[in-house]
Amino acid sequence: MNTKDFLQQLQDSTLGVALSESIYMYPIVEGLHLISLIFSFGLILLTDLRLVGLFLPGVPVQDLLHKLRPWLISGFVVTFITGFLLVFVNGPSLMNTWVFPLKLLLIVFAGLNAVWFEYKFGRQVIQWGHQTSSPKGAKIAGWVSLTSWSLVIVCGRLIPYLNGH
């Protein structure tokens, strides 16, 4: 089974049909997706800007991470779930454009960057988190995160405009 067939099965499933035929559910899911994306990306933006030294340099990184991480993760989980539900409605047509696979690739890349940051720096934030400047690797992770998540959003916004072109 190829990707397009799999996406067609999702669209033809009970959930896919219910979402696409409901006058309320699709707009609610899409609205939640956008709100949670704004929420999670906003917090990622604040965190990454702090890591690279462009925002709140006097606030210890460990304090910022400790306070924002649960909210950031919650927002990301809602974004992920609602994004997955949106694929149920539009799956096959998403494969008509090069931007959707690129978006998925960037999400994987951004996720791997986050895992690498957590493994390499996040677990030792107590040791370096009170410094005014982050370690070089943490700054690189911040820039990679800023770039990749920004591109994810750009790709997501391009999908409706490039679909079928």
C-alpha cells in the first residue's frame, strides 16, 4: 500500500467522513490546531530566543524551561493530535503538493533537534542554566529550532495555496 492509498483509507474511514461532513467539527479541529500552534510555537519562540541570547538574558534558562516546558508540551500535543485529525479530512489531496511532505520532514527534523537538545543540554540545565550565555551547542539547537519551526509554519500556510499545483 502506498502513501496515497493509506491517506485515502483515512479519509474514507468513519472518523474521516464524520469530520468532513460535520458542519462544526472540521472548523473546531482546524481552529484548535491553529490556536495550539500559536500557543506552542510562541513558547518555543520565547525559549529559543532565550537560548540564543536575544530575549530575557537576565532570566535563567532553567527557570524559563521549568515554567514553560509543561505548557509548551501540552500545546504541541494538541497541535499534533489536531494536525493528525486534519489529515483524515484532506489526506489524499495533501500529497498533490511538495510542501506537505516537506512540512512533515521539517517536523521530524525539529523533533530530533529537541531530543538532541534535551539529551545533550536540557538534562544538565541546572549546571549551566544560570549563566547569561548558553553553551554553543544549546545556541545552535535554539537557532535550528527557530528556523525549522518557522519553516513548518510557512509550509503549513502554503499548503492551501499550492495544493494541486
